Amino acid sequence: MVAARAPGPPAFEVADVFRAHGEAYRQVHSFTGGQAKVMRAIETCRTAVLGGHVDFCLDCGVMTPSYNSCRNRHCPKCQGLEQAEWITSRKERTLPVPHFHVVFTLPAELRPVAKANQEVVYGMLFREAGSTLVELGESRLDATLGVTEVLHTWARDLSYHPHVHCIVTGGGLALDGSRWIATSNRYLFPAKVLSRLFRGKFLAALREAYRAGKIHGISSESFSILVNKLYRTNWVVYAKRPFGSVEHVFQYLGRYTHRVGISNQRLLSFDERGVRFLTKEGKSVSVPPAEFIRRFLQHVLPHSFVKIRHYGLLAPSNVTTKLATALRLLSPTTPPATESAADPSSNEPPPPTWQDTLLELTGIDVRACRHCGGARLEKLPLSEVRGLDTG
């Protein structure tokens, strides 16, 4: 068993593998325009190619180049800021109730069809998982649940494994809007019920998509055989233990919403022979560089595909109506503002900034000098600095 990597900056990055072997990979492999764009973005991220500025510390006098990020959503280095901003925006919409974590997965037999028809199949995965949860909330609780879904397409070894992680409210707004109806704190719905309902909904949607000509790469005979087999297959849907608090929900969202196939922190070693990285339970796997690149690129999503979606109370159409009602029912009555509360000199702490959230999520403080920790940084254009030693 391999010990987990110690915290701190990684010794090397996914970008290093791409820079060393990307050109050779391009020579012998075919890939989509989206995958080519991701490769280029990762290779140039935070390099002089994209420009940047210099942080001049007024405390220690050190000048440090800060190159611009590619901001590609598949880049392991570019998710911290987007993650912090997204979580900050979601806090006001998170209900103060227990939340459950439910995972819907596609059977292995369906993965070739999913890979060949990503946009269509991923869309169905989102919709039918959300529909399953919302329907059970209505039929079993007479209430509308709140659901946030995040698409992941990978297993820990970077193999192809499409599934959605769902954060589900422990209860919902009564269908007549009069009250909040809570679920048991121990479980949401039976896993077998979730699995069978999801299977039926998904396969019905898959049949309809095939009839409409939206599913490609499989003959009608093979498709019929596949669907009949899938109706007899047990689909894996499981609900994890509920989160302990709303803060735990935010911690989870911080880890999962903007995650890519592999983080730089999971990389253990890299040479001409292979890339070794952590998988499950402290174990590791080593693959040739070209295979590592192939595995990484198979998780590039279709252009503009939305990987975080909301259903039920959290659906965009319900935010100003049903969600607002639920928040009002669950929030304690706010007392009238007192003179001291309105006083700007009071001791009430200001709301956290995106820099605060980024620091909490990643440990990166963009306001501090990387060398001395001082907070007095002056940003200078690269063009004004000559002979800078970039280390």
C-alpha cells in the first residue's frame, strides 16, 4: 500500500506530462477539437505564453512572476477561483436542513454508447436522476425536494465511468406550499426503489432518443439486444450517510463541483516509462505517458455542456417562488434592525470575499507574498520588469 501524498505543492503536474509527451501523442492519435483545445490550454497555463504580471513584495523586496491562468474547466490548476465564486453564490440558496448524497451510475454495458453520444446520454443521466428523486419526493412525501447534481465521468484510475453525484434536501416543501416536510435523518429512499425507477426512466428516454435518430454508432438489432439486457441488469444507485450540517454540504461541494479527472496532488512519479498516481485506499497505478494522456482526454466534456444542474426546489424556474417560500418557512424570524446593528462601526464581521473562500478551499492566499507571507504586494506589468529571475 502506498502512503498518501504529503500536503504541499506537487513536485510535478499534469501539465508536465502534456508538455513532455503531448506533441508525440498528437502525431499518432486522433482526437476532437475540444480535446486539442484542452491540451493546448493545460500546456500553456500559467506560463509566459499567456502573459501575466509581477508581484513585488514591499516587505521583503522579492519580485515573483504570476502568469495568467488558462481558465479552462478541465485544467487541474484553474478550478480554485471558479469553485470559490460558485460556492459563495450558492450559499444564499442552500436550505438549512440535513442533506443526503445520492449517486446514480450507468451500467458498464452502456458506457460505449455513452462515450459515442456524450451530450445526449449525459443529458439523460441528469434529467432522469433528477426526475427520479423529484417523483419519489412527491409520491412518498407529498413534497418537492431540492436537488443539485454534478456530473463525473471518471473512476479513480481515470477509466471511463459516467455517474452523477446528487445533493438532496432531507425533505421538501409541501405540494400546497404550506409547510416544510422533513424526512428521516437516517435515510432518504430505499436504494432498490431508486435503482428500479431510474432504470425504467432512463431506458424509456434512451429508446425515445434512438427512435428520434439521436443515438449513433449502434445498429437497431444491437440496440434492442442491449436495452433488453439492461432491463435485466441491476443499476447501481446508492445513498450515502446524510451530511452533518450545512457547512458540511459546502465542504462537499467545494471538493466535487469543479473537480477534474485527476488533481496534481495525486501524482506520485513521472518519467519516460510512465506516470504513477494514487487511486483508492492509498493504492496507486502506473501507466505509460500516452495512456495517461488518453485517459485524461476521454473526460473532456462536449463544448458548453453544463456539468452542474439543479432540480425540484433548486430548479431555475422555482428559485423565486418555491425555493423562496421554503427559505422563509425554514428561517427564523429576523428581528427588526436595531440601532447598533445598523451601525457600520459594529463588530459584525463582513461577509467572506472570494479570496477568503479560495483560501479556505485550497489553502492559497492570493493576497500574501509567497516568500515572506507579507500582505503588501504591488502588481507590476511584466513589460516593466527586466532581468527578473523567475527561479
